[in-house]
Amino acid sequence: MIMYSLKVNEICKYYSTTLLFRDISFELRPGEVMAITGWNGSGKSTLLRIIAGLVRPSAGQVEMHVKNEAIPKESRRRFIGMVAPALSLYDELTALENMEFFCKVRGVSCHRQDCLDMMDRVGLTEHVHKMCRNFSSGMKQRLKLVQALIHNPPLLLLDEPGCNLDSKGIKIVEEITLNQRQFGMTVIASNEKREVDYADRIINLSE
């Protein structure tokens, strides 16, 4: 197992003069799962986006290391997979075309068969050539899981991963989280008990 680590050091976030959260610190290593909970508007999604490098913190820093060497910020996205309600798919592309596009944008090596295998894993085999505009919200959520996992990221960020999923989809999320423990780290932002229960540790932003 390659030794990765995530270090979140005294992260604070203000919007204008409004404090969202402050002094958030934790460290994760492969095999560990962290859950972030809190009331709506407490900053769960914002904290995940800060970890992903999509939002700049007001103070503090996020670091990723591989074999004790820091991963540069500009390279970090290759090591991260993220699922979030705000992430969009392209309705004018098929499911397979969406995945191939995401691989090119991220600069990760991914063969078509890898995309097909991953879509089979989440139950989308029969829909790979369908336009995403014809997908249900649950099917789109499954496809978001594919785009997060396609490059086998050591850090998986899940923002309400069970959103719009039926019981089979929820089971897939559970299996993905368990599999991630074998080689990587996971941070889940959710108030759903079943998703929080996946975690070893919990940060409650309401506190």
C-alpha cells in the first residue's frame, strides 16, 4: 500500500464578516474514513471544497503527502475524486462520453474499457450510450460516482453520496466506501446516519 496522508491544519472560513467555521484540524491515512456533519449552512460542503482545492480557506492549510513528500497544489486533483450535488454532467453527451471527457480534463490515463467496467460496477451498463439529459437524478448520481472513482484516487470526497439513490444505489455507496479502505482515504459530508456510520471519526460543525 502506498502511504498517502491528508493533513487539514486549523482551517477557518469567513464570508465577509460571517464566520462559517474555524480551527478545523485532522489527519487521515489510508484505510480511514472521516465524516463531517452539521446543520444546513454549517459549512460541510464548503469544507469539502476547501479540501479539494476548489475554495480557498480564510486561514489554515490543506496538505496531501505521498511517501512523506508534499503533493503540489497544481497536481492534487489527480489524487482526488469528488462527488457533490454541485458537480454537473454534460446533458448533450452520453454517459461514456462524459467519462472520457472527464479523464481528458484531469489528464489521467483511462481506457474506454476502464470506463465501461466502472459503469458496470454502479449498474449503468445498459445506459452507457444514452444521453445524460435522459438520465434520472439517481442515474446521474451513479455516474458522478463513476467520474470520482475512474482514476482510483487515494482521496475520495463524498458530499451527500446517497442523494437521489434507491436502496441498490445506497448499497453501492457502502461497497465503494468499504473498498476505498483497502488503499485510500474517504471524507464524507452528510447528516444521514447510515453514511456517518461508515466513518471512524466525526467532526460536527454545529459544535
